[in-house]
Amino acid sequence: MSDWSALRINVARLSQRQNLAELKRRSTNDTSIPIDATVTAKGMEITTSRIPDGSKIVVVGSADTTLSGIEVRAKVTSTWEGECRRCLDPVIESVELDLNAPFLPAHKASEDADAYAIDGDVVDVGEVVREELMLALPLTPLCREDCDGADPERFPTTAPVDEDEAEEDDEPAMDPRWAALSGLTFDEDLEEPDTL
């Protein structure tokens, strides 16, 4: 495994001014730089899920010349973990992303919200990888779609519906915890005594 500097790609060869005719004459190998790196996750966490420190992040793709700058296409794979929002059991799942990130010279990148800046002759693919992986972490992890929770008898995830009762009762049944309050009366509920 290597550190994140492996994802700082020197694109000086690709950044040289080339007109469209030159690009067409050159082979794909001349206008592309391969990316194949495995880096270590660190500090990639949100409140409900994380990519554990020390986990492998594999990035495979290429940096290619475009008419306006550099385009990075890559597949990113790693593993995230968290706790199921219903049963609180640990959840560990793989994540796989397809990145397609345009890099433009700094003065042009500031005008395009979707583009990243070329820093001199370097594109920082690691910046894109971090950002996209953090966005891919789930806010509400779930171990499986039909998870019933830790104690489905006491804390059901869905309320049972008895269709016969629903038709008979116009009013929903009162929560037994509030039943004692139904016996309370207030002054305005009392009849005023008759006066002569």
C-alpha cells in the first residue's frame, strides 16, 4: 500500500498544448496516464458510518487529455462500517464508485463548480476520491431491508393493522399511558349551580 501522494498525478506531458489534429494523430497511450494505486484510509467518518482507519482504498483508472484540460476516470473500491439504525448490529459493506472528474487550469476551474483545479502540472486525484467516498457513506445504515429491530415484540418497526377493528372503530384506541387523564375534569366542564 502507498500513501495518498500516489494519487497526485504529474500531467505535464498531457498538459502540453496540442491542437485537435495532433490529438487525433497520437495513440491512446500518448494521451493517457494510467492510475493504479492502493492507499490507506484515515479520518473518513461521519456520525453514523466510516471507512475505518487503515482500510484499503483501491483506485484504478486513467487521466486523459481533453480539449479544455484533464479528465480522470477511475473505479474506487473500499469497505465501510456502521451500526444498523434499527437493531444496532454492526454493518460492514463494500463500496464501489465510478469517478469521472474534470480538471481544469485554476482560472477556469473557479468558474466551474463541477471541476477541480490543476495545481501546476499536478492533478490531485486523492481529493476527488476522499470527497466521493465521504458522500457515499450512508447516513442511516441498515443491515437488511426487512430488519425487525432489536426487540420486534416490544418495539415493532411497523404498527400492525387489524382491518376488522379499523372498520368498527371510528376513533383510534387511546394509549393506555394516557388513560388516567380521561377522568380529569376542569371548571368549565362543571355545570354552574342554579341560582334563585
